[in-house]
Amino acid sequence: MAASATSAEAHDGPGTTGFWALTLGSIGVVFGDIGTSPLYAFREAVAGAAQGQPVTRLMVLGVLSLILWALFIVVTAKYVLLLLRADNNGEGGTLSLMALGQRALGGRSWPLLVLGVIGASMFIGDSMITPAISVLSAVEGLKLATPALEHYVVPLTVFILVGLFAVQSNGTARVASAFGPVMAVWFSALAVIGLVNISDDPSVLAAINPWYGLQFLLSHGTIGMVTLGAVFLAVTGGEALYADLGHFGRKPIQAGWLYFVLPSLLVNYFGQGALVLSDPAAVENSFYRMVPQVLLLPLIALATAATVIASQAVITGAYSLTRQAVQLGLLPRFEVRYTSETHAGQIYLPRVNRLLLIGVLLLVLLFRSSSGLASAYGIAVSTTMVADGIMGFVVIWKLWNWRAATAAAVIVPFVVVDMTFFSANLLKLFEGAWVPLLFGLAMALMIWTWRRGTAILLQKTRRIEVPLKELINSLEKRPPHIVKGTAVFLTSDPISVPTALLHNLKHNKVLHEHNVILTIQTAQTPRVELAERVRMETISERFSAVQLRFGFMETPNVPKALGVARKLGWQFDIMSTSFFVSRRALKPSAQSGMPQWQDHLFIAMSRSANDATDYFQIPTGRVVEVGTQVTI
């Protein structure tokens, strides 16, 4: 997600950026996660199948068949060919799909909201695990080059990860242009070393037959399910194809996957399989064993670069997802910094960056190997994929106007496959799968608390608020002292009198010459056209209402939006305009609608929210803050 085209270019076609440039960019960003899976996926799947016993031919062919058909069904058929068509004004991803489904149902739907929250929580959990497991698996190749370096694997991994997160504040614009070429070299290397090793035992190609995978599952019982959980590691990152839809567009992503990435991955997996068939001991690290000793260090360097790029993609993905969640009212406001003058999608969230770094380092120090982390990895991605499948059914049924039976016939098989993978990963609950589940539950709890707390707060404030029209009628009968200039009052409820306006009248005894009741709304679309940005309504001689609408992929910029309002006829001078913002001090109440612990959590989240002035990019010199105390 570091390099992007504009949404219009990505959605409508190649534009000036060029189709092949977008395709190369997608190879560098979209496929980083799934592209580094060969480092550990085949090894872990065969190890799960063997369970300490000698590796057999049927194990290898069964695992390869399962990997191949998982890539065909879950990634190619479900995401590349189907869900990439379910775009929300050119954007994709779990929250975009949730918003699309809610629009299709004609309003907010709690089941869809729950699915969206679960999917988003697990995606952020994946954003912690991917850097840890990817970089660890790359650096572990040093043990083969020089066994004496084994004790330096974890410290070196920590050093690389700390460096990666430290440079996030500088933005990725300078290095993003190199992502595509580096990953193109990586996938080419995967294909070449895979082809070379297939010659060790060409009969490995028999695994194309799905019967080998089915036979393995049917004959191995619980071990088959454990193996299936490890096989799922080969498709982790498949959901990123959909999440990055708005950055590169459907056709470049499809072309990159079908004609380059998928063939490279398959050839590499088959190369690893052929190597293990000819030398079962190579399963210890089948990826690095495919190259001669002289090429080992260059391959480790290339793998490390590829894993850093994969990590960068999920980190920036977590930034984008968090901003979407804030815009949709699922989380409090976070500070957003822009790191590029040309790409609005390149953002940096300091607090999210710190939390991700802490989580990644804890995972590395807790599990200390890619094999240990493999048990924790699949559950997060499989949960997101299940949520995407169910929400996809709603979109196909209601928005695409398919018959319910036809939509079900298309999507249910994918959901069944995803649920099977989810169940297989759940078997590893006590081996590490509890980590992303715990994190996902914590994220879901925070979102639920924020949603519930803001709803209760809105109900309580509405009970004591005065209807705006009543106050205007009262002021017309007995007007206070009128001062020159324009006062803009920010509020979430345009029907009631803003708290800041009441306090200004009560304590200062004055009313401005022009008063604007300003509300900011988030649309269910990623972006809002400029023609739809501003809605104005004259209430009385001194009062008017202005509504600004932003998409959930946009960060509100009030001064810029008011420039649009000026073109629509609202005459104002920014130097004689004051913005009044209410700052609420929340205190827990015995009569709250939430448990006391949830009250305190909501208050803590409110205090941590970024200042509204900064978030809405209002000039600080023109802001008047009015403090109020509210019990919740």
C-alpha cells in the first residue's frame, strides 16, 4: 500500500500511470505477504503431516496438492475473480465491503457491523504477525550458512524490525518505487530455483491431481486437519489483494497474479516438493536447501528485502484500515500525518505505529522462531476471510441483484472452505493461535465500547439540549448584543443547539453577526465528489446550517471544504471567523448504561483521542474551545 495510483485511475483504467506500471506496483505491494509464504509454508505443512515420523511420498504430494488447490480456490477464484469485482467506488477491503453491504441493505446492519469489526480486528492482528514471521523466516537462513550465527537470529530480527518501524515517520515515497522491481526479482528467483529443483523428481507434478490432497485428508484424520492449518499459510496475504484494490485497480492486480505471481509460487512449491522427495532430510528448511551454498547468502539478502517489503505493505495497510475505522465511528480520532505531497494514501499514524512495534517485538521474543509463530498466523487471516465471504454474499445478493439461491451457490462453497481452514487453525489454539484471537477480542471490545459509549453519550446530551429552532425564535424576540464576524459551531447534531453556542450566550452574553451550525458526516463511500461535499441551508437571518460530507477513506479538511462553500455563495473571511469547539470532560456515573469498567475504558479512549482542531485541520489561531463536564 505504499505506492498507489489515484482511486479514479485504479478503478476506471490505466490512466496516465500506465497499466504495466500499476501491475509492477501491485507486484511490489499487493503480493508481498503471500509472496514470502514459500519461506515457511511448505516446511510447516510437511512437518505437520509427518508429526516427527519419516516423510513419505504421499505426504509430500498430499501437501502440494492442498497448497495448489488452496491457491486456486481461496485466492484465485474467491478474491481475484469474484470479490475484486465488489468494489466500493473503486475501493476494497473488509470495511469497504461492510459499508457496501450496509448500503445494499439500505442502512446500518448490526450483523454486518459485527462481521466488519471482526474482520478488521483480525487484519490488524495479521499486521503484527506478518512482519514477525516473515523477517524471522528470512533471517533463519543464516543458520544454514553458518550454524554459529543461530544465536544472532532473534537479535538481528529485532534490529531489522525496529529499523523498519523507525523509518515509518519519513514516509515510503522514496523507497516505494523500488518495491515493484525488488519483488519482481524475488518472484523470478522463486520460479528459477523451483524449476531447477523440479528436475530432481519431475513426478512431483502429479500433485496437480486434487485426489492426492483429498486422499491425504481422508486418511489422516486429526493430523490431516493440523496439516491443513499449516497449508493455509500458503494463502495468507490473499485478503490483501482485495484490500489494495483502490491503490492499483482490478485488472493490474489480476494480471500480476494470474500471469506472474501465481505461476512463480506454484513452481517454487513444486521445486521444494521435488527436493524433499529426493532428499527427505531437506524438509528441515526446504526453501534455502534448494540453492547451493555459494548462493545462500545472496538469497538470504533477497529474502530479507522481500520480507521487509511485505511487512511495509501490511503496516501501511493497518494505517489505512485504522483511518477508515475512525471515519466510520468505530474508534476515537487518531493523529494522522501525511508523508507524501502527491499521494494522499501515504499516511503515518504515530500511535498505531508504536502499538504495532510493541506487538511485533513481543511476538518475536515470545515465539523466537518462524515455526513457533506459524501456529499463531493462520487463525487471524482465516477469520478475516470467513467475514469477507459472508459479507460478499450480501453484496452479491442485494447489490448485484442476484437470486439468493444463485448467490448462495457461488459464495457458500468458498465460505465452507474458509470455515474448514478456520477450524483447522483453531486446533492450534494452545500452540499460539490464542495470540491473534486475544488481540482480536481486545480490538473488538474497544470498538464495541466506543460505539456503545458514544451512543449513550449522545442520548444523555440530547436530553438536556435545546432544539435549535426554539433558541433562534427566542433570540429573535430578545436579541443579545451582536458582534461583528462569523462564528462556526461544530456539532454532531444539527437539530439541537451546540453546547459551545449555549455557553457563549450564557457567559459572554453575545451573538455573532453570522452563525454557522457545522456538522461533518462520513459517507458510506470511500470518497465524496466535490459537488456533494457541501450542503447549505439558511435557517434565519443570522443562522445557517452547513453540512460537510467526507468519504471514509478521506481525512476531513474543514478549511478546504469551506472553500467549496464559498463558491456556492457563502461569503466569509477566515480572519474574522471563529470556530467554536466543545471539549467534554467525561466522568463515570452510577446510572450509566455500561458496567463501570467499560465506563472507565470509554473515558480513557476519549482522553486519548486526537484534538478535533488538529483532526479537522482547523487553523488553531481561529479556535475557541468551550469546556463542559458530562457524566456517562
